[in-house]
Amino acid sequence: MKPNLSRIFFLLLPACLTTASLANPVFLGADPHVTVFDGKYWGYPTHTTDAKAQFHAFDFMAYSSKDLVHWEEHGPILKIEDISWIKDDGAPDHWLWAPGITEKDGKYYFYYSVGPQNPAPSRIGVAVADSPAGQFKDSGKPLLTGGNGFEAIDPMVFQDKDGTAYFYAGGSSGAKLRVWKLKPNLIELGEEIKVDTPPEFTEGAFMHEIDGTYYLSYSHGGWNLPNYSVHYAISKSPTGPWEYKGAILNSDGTHKGPGHHSFFKNPSTGQWYIAYHYWPSTKPEGPLEGIRQTAIQPVTFEKDGTIKKVIPNDE
Ligand code: FUB
């Protein structure tokens, strides 16, 4: 029997992620972790609805897309009032930001920073769901608490090919990176791996691996200054030693303060992308006024494995 090619194409379509012409910003909010689950792109930013409250968010939303252009909003996927331990530090006010997510055996593990950062130490929590759209249920206790010059912020989980899950966190005024193995349940820390903090590290660590090269990328500079940028170092292991490779993404004078990013791949085409936030420069009060918003751009890896510089743009 002659195969019906148009029907085969139609059946394959849901499994293939397409990427129409990108148009930035893709959604509002900062610190975006964009990844792929179940044949869709999923984005998890610090939730931002207005400029004044953008560092004091009280919930998280998720965004899903088949083409990186049309995004559906889901949520809130987690609300501050559903985190039972949040008031245990005695601080009067709390807020949530900078999430990271991973999947294991059909469950989704969502990690997030909990403020204040000072004088009470910053903390990181973890919540679990059966779907990338939530509803996420907090684990019942903080996963990590900062202190002694270390800020427990900006969580990132990387699952290596051997199944080991590594947890990266830290930055801001401490500007220190720390790494742990997670226990197999992904909601408790295992052994800490001593790592060097790489050159120019400020915060927002992200780990991805390609053909045995581990890319540790991170934000550098003041989160509200034009020097905010993304740098990277490589290694043959997810815990270093790191070989510093320089900046991948800087402000271009128009797109200010690009940083706190994630890398992800279109599984159908193999094309890699970077998601990051930037400040619009359209407000008369100054270039850094406004709301941080998320952009996505393709990334090119050179033959030697280095990353070609990304020039921020609105496409
Ligand atoms: O969104 C709050 C903070 O700004 C994050 O912790 C940093 O990485 C920076 O993006």
C-alpha cells in the first residue's frame, strides 16, 4: 500500500518542535529557566507584573510554547502562602524569585529562591508536581539556607548522563558558587563537592553539557548596572576545574543588563538557544527603568566548542 505522506507528516508534527521567527521579548519576567518537556518548550521566570514589585514576587507562573513565539501562560503554579516554612526565619516579609526546574521519572522538581536575603539568610525551597504546569507542592522544608557570607540564591539542577543530579547555587553579595549532589529523591542535598568559584562570577549559575564538554555559565556584574552580562567556563566534569572562556552576552547599549540565563536545545533540529532577561531602554527616567523581560536567541557553537558571542536583539 502506498504511504499517505501528508498523514505521516501530520502525525509527526506534535513531536517536532518548530521555531518560527523569534520576536523578543517572549514574556515578562527575569531569571528565565527555559527547557523542553513532553514536546513543548517551558519557561519559568521570576514572575513580574509591574516594575516596582519585580523583586518582590509572591508566586510563580509557567509559560509553554510549541514554537518559541506563541506562549501560553499557566498558573500560578506555586504561591507563597503554600510554603509552610516560609515564616520560620522570623522576618516580616518574604518573596520568591529565580526558579530552576528538572524532571525525573515523570515528576517535575521546581527550585526557587526565598527572600529576604538580609539580615535573615536567603533560602532555597523545592516543590514537586506531576506536570510541568503544576500544581507544585512544596517539600515542607528549605533545601538550603545561606549564611557565613554565602547567599543561598539562584538554584540550578543539572542531571548528568550517569544519573547524578548536581545542585548549583549562590552569588550576589557573596559572589560564591557552591555545588552539591542531590539525593536520588531530588528534594534533599547529598554530599557537597568543593568547587572553585570561576572568574567574573556574580550569580545565576547554569550548567549544560555537549559531547563531554561541561559549560558553566553565569551572570557577572551588578543586576541593575549596564555591566550585567553572561560569562562562561568549560570543564571535562560538571564540577570543574573550570577553564574561563570570557563573556557570551553583554549589553549592547540598547538592550541593557542582559543576564541570568539558561540554555536549551530544540530536540528535533539540535539547535541550541539562550534565554535571558534584559531591561528595556525606552523609559525617559533612565535606561535601567522598567520591567525585566525575557528574550530568546539562537546560539552557535564553534568547531572548538567555544560559544559565539550573542548580540542581544528583538528578533
Ligand atoms: O531576580 C533577582 C536577582 O536578580 C537574581 O537572584 C539574580 O540572578 C538577578 O537576576
